[in-house]
Amino acid sequence: MSALQAVDWSVFRISLQVAVLATLLCVGVGTPLAWWIARSRPVVSGVLSSLALVPLVLPPVSVGYYLLYLFGRQSGFGDFLIDDLGLRIVFSWYGAGIAAAVVALPLYVRTAQAGFEQISPSLLDVAATMTAPRTRFLRVVLPLAWPSLAAATLIALARSVGEFGATVVVAGSIPGSTRTVPAAIYDAVQGGDHALANALALVTAAGGLVILVALTALLRRARRP
């Protein structure tokens, strides 16, 4: 039996679910945060930017450990989620998505922030005299910054697909439920099935190449005058 026939294709579905959720969370949280950082005073911007980058300098396993504590019964917040809301995040694919989002968020914020900072302040001042703040953001800021936002989204997606340390601590590696491609590769290596690990890695590399090609095209378009 070939290595591809031995592949549990559910790991790709779960990885896609985790990555899409993580990317949506990055877009929803990271876009206003990046705009806030870009438009704040230097001191405030420096503090916010440093806080946003904290997950980038922590080992992913540490991020997963803190999230496991936050969402588990060890914390009051975790008790509230489980007992009062009936929401169990630990050992679920959406828990893995949250963990992946925390790890990918600094990359999204930094890339989106760079796009916002490239917008001319004078143009924003003119737009402020003609439109309401929300309308200005939707009709002026987003169209001007969309190449950077699209690149940030692809970077977050790519980072989320490859996340292992934080997701496996929060969600484990439950077959058909929370086992992602990186976890499946790790399990295959630990089990001595190098052919399966190689097949999974090759399929993942092909998908990553597609994302990188799209990212390169976006960045090239963003540089055009």
C-alpha cells in the first residue's frame, strides 16, 4: 500500500478548519489593532506594538500552555465558559484555531500596520473633513491598504496551517477531531512511519507553495505605482 493510501485525509480538513478560523480571528482582531497602532502617538504605538508582538517571541508551546490554563477548569474564566455557557474550548478544533490565531496575530498586525502607515496623513485629513470616521475607514483606508491586508491575511493563513506547538497543547491530537497535518506528521515520525510523514509533508509543501506564489503576486502588485 502506498504512503498516500495510508494518509488520513481528515487531517487536511481539520487543518483547513483551524487555519480559516485562525485567519478570521486575526482579521477581526488584528485589523482594528493595527489601525490603532498606526494612528496612535509614538509612545502608545510602541507599547501596543510590543504587546502585539509578545506571542512572536514566546515558544508556541508556552502560548498553548497559557491558553490551556485560561480555557481550562484551572481558571475562573474557563469554569464560566464550561459550566455557564456550555462551551468547551480545550480539546476541540476551534480551540486549536484560537491557539493558532494567537501565534499568527503578530505577523498579521505587523504587516497590516505597515500598510496603514503608508497612507498619506494629508489624504486622511482631507477624508476626515468629508466623511464620518467609520465611512472614512471603509471607503478610503481599506481600499488604499488592501494589498497589505491581503498579504497579512495570507501570511496568517500560512502560519496557522503550519502551527503545531500551541495547537497540540490546547487541542491535543485526537484522530478525526483535532489532529492537524503537523500533528499527524509528528505522530508518523514518532511511530517510525517515515513514508507517511514524507507524504504528508509533500502535500503540505505543495499547499504552502500555492500560498507563497499568491503572496508574492500580491506584494508585486502592491509595489506598483
